[in-house]
Amino acid sequence: MHVIDSHTGGEPTRVILDGGPDLGTGPLSQRAARLASDYGDFMRSVCFEPRGQVAMVCALLVPPCDPTCAAGVIYFDAAAVLGMCGHGTIGLAVTLMHMDRVGPGAHRLETPAGVVGVDIIDANTVTVTNIESRRTQAGVTVDVPGLGRITGDVAYGGNWFFLVEESPVPVRSSHIRPLTDAAIAVRAAVVGAGIDVDHVIFYGPADGAAAHSRNFVLCPDDAYDRSPCGTGCSARLACLAADGRLAVGEDIIQQSVIGSTYRLSYRRGSGGGVIPQITGQAFVTSEAKLFFDPNDPFRGGIIL
């Protein structure tokens, strides 16, 4: 299997160029569902150690249905297929540029959530124009064992999020374990209340006046996002717009729990939501071939 790895704001992306499963033809949403239902072992084998790492997100290149798109892509981590992935799209664009498959300028990529735009500014800097994002519920309160009553918004930015404005744990890199435990407990309470979310975001004060806030993002595999999370930022923009806290075209800087940043803005969408724009940087870190020896006891990954 031929792969190229990169990181976007510290969050890894593994682009799978060949050697992945044959998902057939049809809409990317159907092919993504086939990957989720039939190829969980494959997903774990490339995301988990010893081939992968904690927080690994993979981008499986597939033929697009839309001929105007430079590529089709299905994103996944060890636990789930993702509708979209903001950091992965930045990483994929930089990887395609590294391979000379695209040049600077505007391109389109097809994802299971829809077609997204990428503007490649230079070899490392990309602006993603995401699908229309929206808040669906505001001020949802759940009882969380050990934390009490936690209130947040439910929003969609390509994946489903529960966004908590005031984190129950300080959003600092020294608090990764308690932040993770708290976010897992909050997600369980939200799902237990009948609300289908796969990510949780906590917000706290930024480091310095330049950034709007600092976030901690829990992903479906219970790893935290090292980047500010592109789809999470899209959901955040939808909430800020709905509350009248951010004007159309106004830029803000979102900081991650490790200090990496995205520049964010939005325009109005035709369906009542927002069209987010996320600018970040990615860097290619390696190019490799992965081998799957049938005699390897950890061929399918280290699963504890």
C-alpha cells in the first residue's frame, strides 16, 4: 500500500494512493457506507500502531463522480468513516501539490458530505471552502456523571458536534487526560439523550489577544485533535453566526489545545446556514509502502 503522510497543525493525515479496498462505483456516500460496514479491519490496520499512530486520520483516494473534481476522497479514523475532514483536506491538497497532481490555485474535491473547494496558496498553505454548516440545537443541557449539568450546542460542519462554550476542564495541553475523560462522558450523555453526535468540543480562553479562543476536540476514536479541527470550526462558525457574534466576512483565529491555529470566516449559505472558509498549513512528513504480512501477529494493528 502506497501512502504519503502529512500533518496539519500537528494532526496527522495519511493519504492512501493505492492498495486500499475496492469500494465499487456510485456516490461517495454509498462507497463510504461500504467502507464503514465491510472494511473495519482494514481501517484499524492502517490507523493503529504499529503502522499508524494515535489520532491518525486516513484519506482514501477514490475516483470522483463529479468530473470537475481533482479527486474523490473518503476520510476515516480507527473508529469511524468521516463525512468530511478539514485538516485532512488541507493535508490532502498539500500532498496532491507535492505529487504534482495539482498546482497553486482553486480546485474541487469530492467527499461523502459533498464537494468542497480548496485554494492552494503555496506549497503548505490552503484555504478550504467547506460544505454549508448549520446549528440544529442551541442550549442543550445534559446531566453528566462527575461533571454535573453541561450545556452546549449541536451543530453540523461535515461531522456532528456538541460544542461547549465554557469547558468543564481548563483547555490546556497539560490537561489532555482530564479533558479527554470529560469529553467522553459528555458525548455519552448527549448520545444517551437521543442526540447523535460523534465529536465534542470544549472552549476556553486563547493564549494572547490575537486568537478568538482555544479548543479541545474529541474525535470518534477518543483521540484528541491536535489541530483546531476544520469541521469543528465550521460548526463553530455556524453557532457564532446564529448568535450574531461574528459578521459575514470577519476573520477570527481559532487556536487548538496544542497552540496550532486556523484562520476562519464565513459567508451566508443558500440553505440558511453558513459556508465556512478555513485556512491552515500542512507539511508532508513521509512517503512509504505499507506491508501486511499474513504471518504478522499485529497485521490488523495493536488493539487493546
